[in-house]
Amino acid sequence: MEKRVQIGCLLDIYGGLLTERQQSVLDEHYNQDLSLSEIAQRRGISRQAVLDVLRRGEAQLSGWEKKLGVYALYRKNTQALDTCLALCDGIEGDGDALRALKKELNALRAGWEDADGI
């Protein structure tokens, strides 16, 4: 399951750098949850051809992530925001400053998710 989520996120980030064929096959497999057989049947190609496209696409996505680290940075920042929000929840009191801080942190997180599509 973790691999599906990771590849899906990498596809959202770097998918535009893949060929149209790679992008659509990876989308069908990871986002639409189609099997190799289903993809092969839709496209009129062999399961092995689908597997080859998937492997090449996955390798390219992983290579770009290794070099650029956009997904790792996104995860790190999201975890930091979650920690900040949890710390805010642990602070006693209901002051205006605390509410404003929580609002800004939530807005920041929502902005990243909307902008990146993740």
C-alpha cells in the first residue's frame, strides 16, 4: 500500500515529465487501481508490455525524486505542520493569538495540498 501511495504522489509531482503513455499507464495502475491485465486489454498490448512501461516510469519517477527531493520535502513540511498543530492543541487557553496561529497553519497546509494536488 505504501508503494502505491508513494508512486501516486510522485506521479502527481513529476508526472508531467513522463511520456503520455507512461503517465496514463501509471495513472491507470496506481490511481485507478487497474490490474496489469485490465490495462493490457484496454490498450491491446501484452501484460509484459504494461509491466515494462510501469517499471520504466517508476524508475524515472524515483530517479527524479532522488535528485530533486520534492516529495521528501513535502512530507517533512507536512509532518512539521502536524507537529505544530498538535502542540497548539496541547496549549491550554483559548486566546486569540493561538486561534490565529492554528488558522494560519491550517491555511498553509491546505494551500500546499491544493497547489500540489497531493
